[in-house]
Amino acid sequence: DIKGFVFDLDGVITVTSIYHSKAWHQIADEVGTKWSDKLANSLKGVDRVHSLARILKAGGKETAYTDQQKKDLMDKKNHLYLQYVDKMGSDEILPGIKSFLADLKRHHYAISLASSSRNSPKVLKKLNLTSYFGKVVDPATLKHGKPDPEIYAKGAKILNLDPRRCIGIEDAVVGVQSINAAGETSIGIGDSKVLHEADMVFPDTSKLTLANIKKHMDQ
Ligand code: G6P
Ligand code: MG
């Protein structure tokens, strides 16, 4: 029986995946890496350090920047990203998420957050969703990023739940892989071809309901 839900943030609860992309796009332009949908997709769910590494690698610039310059680029990206976040409000919650969270609470499911973003407390506050997420994995405490199972394993642990009693929800391929490796049931939000490793995929968050999940699990 499922007892808890472990959520990704960017691209699942809110539109911020777009803002991360826009900010990284600007950094890619600055370092001379050609931006593409493929590159954008490969950054989803990936932490800062590894996102920048991928952008530099895509432009053949792995060794062109010092550690300090890389730090400055990451700071710049975060500054650009936070300019978008500052203007956010609860209208940037993705369709159906608010009622899904309320439904989970009503049915006494445990809820936690497993986002790689260090900005998630700020984003939750902007969305007025902090009250749902008393349990948040702090990405600063992790040894390995997604697709490693560590973050989703912690997402279950902070709920005192066996991972097999949890469902993880993700829009990123590496996120789905992390959920699966942690032994949880995975829900992908997005393109079922891209997220084919997920136990079930919904094209968008408006389809994410307890009834639809139960339907899938009974199949
Ligand atoms: C999430 C997002 C990524 C972002 C990462 C780190 O996983 O999907 O796009 O790069 O968090 O976020 P941060 O806000 O700490 O730079
Ligand atoms: Mg995401």
C-alpha cells in the first residue's frame, strides 16, 4: 500500500524548469555553447555544478575555465534565475497540483520534497505551498545527484517510510531513474517516449489525480 508521495519541484509543482532553462541558455551563449532542446532536456533535474559541466562539454570547453570562473558563471546563472523567481506568485503552480496536494492531505498521505535545487524553500514560499512541505530533502547534504537514488531514498526516509510504500513524481529522466533505483514507484510528467522508464506517465499535471494513479496501479 502506498503511504507517501515524494515530489520533484521544478517542472512538476511549478513552471520553474522554464526559468532554469532560460538562465542556462544565457550562460551557454556567454561561453559559446550552441543551445538546443536536447541540451536543455539533458539539464533537467541536474544540479548546478553538473549542469555547467554539461554546457561547457557541449561546447568543447571543458578545460577553458578556472574553478573561480566556473563559480562566477554558476553565481550568474543563479542570479538570472532568481530574477524570474522574484516575480513569481501562486499562479505559477502547474494545473491540478494544488488540488492534488489538498487531496493527498485529506487522505493522510505523507508528503516530502526531493528537489536538487537549493532555491526550493524560496520557490515554495513564492507559491504559498510551504505548509504542504514540512519535509524537504536538503540537497546540500547529498553526496550524489540524480540519477543516484540518494535523494529519493532520503525523501522516503524523512517520512519514516519504506521506499516501497512511496510514489516519486518527476519530469526529468534522471529523476525517474533516481526514483526507480530507490525502489519507489515512479510517475513521469511529460513525454512518455522520453520518460519510458517510469512506471506510469501522465502528459501533464492536470492528469495527476489519485483516481488516475489508482487506475494505473490496478492494471
Ligand atoms: C533542479 C532543476 C535543475 C537545477 C537544479 C539545481 O533539479 O531541475 O534545472 O539546475 O535543480 O538548482 P539550483 O536552484 O540549486 O541551481
Ligand atoms: Mg524537475
